Amino acid sequence: MLARILGVILLIGGIAWGIKLIWPLFGSLFGLLGAVAVGLLAAGALYIGLRWLRGESILGRVVGALVLLAGIWLAFKAALSLVAGVFGAAFLLLQVALVLAMLYVGWRWLDNGEFSLRRWRI
């Protein structure tokens, strides 16, 4: 009986924690899209900066150098956000794995009525 009660508690806790993790999953997805957008902006700035830097006018070279520096800064920012996003995603995946383990163990304890993870063989 105690196994069934603890199984229900694990199921309720796993469902509550799983619902709580929905918004961070969406936040991580939008963060990844933002980092990709910054990376594309950096690539565009680097491309335009190099084209202007190789031009013939002095003003174009100066502006090209400034745009190139801005592109390097944006690329560095995008790389750092991607590294931080990878660690955040790994932590989020660990939490999702714990929620799934809670749901599995809770369901097994509720279904079997004992502290075991095996199924009944009929």
C-alpha cells in the first residue's frame, strides 16, 4: 500500500515538474533562434565589411573596417550565447530525464503495488 501511495506522489510530482518545465523549453527554443539570428547578422556584417574594406574609396575602407569590427563583436556574442545555450540545454535535458524517471517509477509502483520496477507476468 505504501508503494502505491509513493507511486501516486511521484506521479503528481513528475507531472507538476513537467508542466513547470514547459516554459523553459520554449524559452530555450527562442533563445536558440535568437542566437542563430545574431550569428546570421554577424556573417552578413563580416561579408559587407570585407567587401567595403577591399573597395577603392578611403571612406568605404574606414566604414568597412568599422563594420568588420562590429561583425567580429556580433560573432563573438553569438558564439558565447551558443556555448551558454548548450550548457543550459544539457541541464534542461537532465531535468526532463528526471521527470521521465519519476513518472516511470511512480507508474510502476502504483501498478505493481510494491517497490519493484518489473511487470507482472500473467
